[in-house]
Amino acid sequence: MSAPQPTGDSAVRALEQLIEQIDLSVEELQRARERAVELVAARAAGEPWLELVTAEARPLVVESVSSVLSSLASAGHEWRREEAAALQREDVSINRIAALFGVTRQRISALLRE
């Protein structure tokens, strides 16, 4: 049986924000993929790299991918921190949380201090 959810659960909010960021990331990656396919087709048609690179609209494919990775890392970190805090509030030991997350006890301690 699962424990009842308290109102205003910060872990749920962090997970909802992660879901939102995943959705935004999928959309951005789809745009980057479409642009990359266009670049491959243009290159196959014989266009030189210099022309392709200088004509590429912003954000560049690589900029989009980097932005998505950074945003997902931030949202994922926030979720992990809130998840660890939620487990700690349920009296789960730091050692057990570390085992669940596959990290050291010291990493969980640092995460909870943030």
C-alpha cells in the first residue's frame, strides 16, 4: 500500500516539470532532426559544407541538441533531488536511497544539502 500524498508535494511538482521539459525537448529534437535531414539532403545534392554551415538558420542543429541536453539535465537533477528528499521524509535511510539511485551515500548527502 502506498503512502498518501501530502498536498503540495514538491517531488510531484518536480516530476511534472520534468515531464513538461521532456515534452518540450521532444519537440525541439524533432525540429533539429528535420533540419539535420535537410542538411544531409543538401550535402548529397553537392552543396559545399561552408555554404551549408553559413546558411544554416539559428538555432543550429548542434545548439538545439546542446540546449535540450542542458534543460533535461537541470530538470532531471531537480527531480532526483526532490525524489531523494521525499524518500528521506518517509524515513528511508540515506544508504537505502543511495542504493536505489545507484550512487554513493556521500552523493545523496550532498544532493540533500542542496
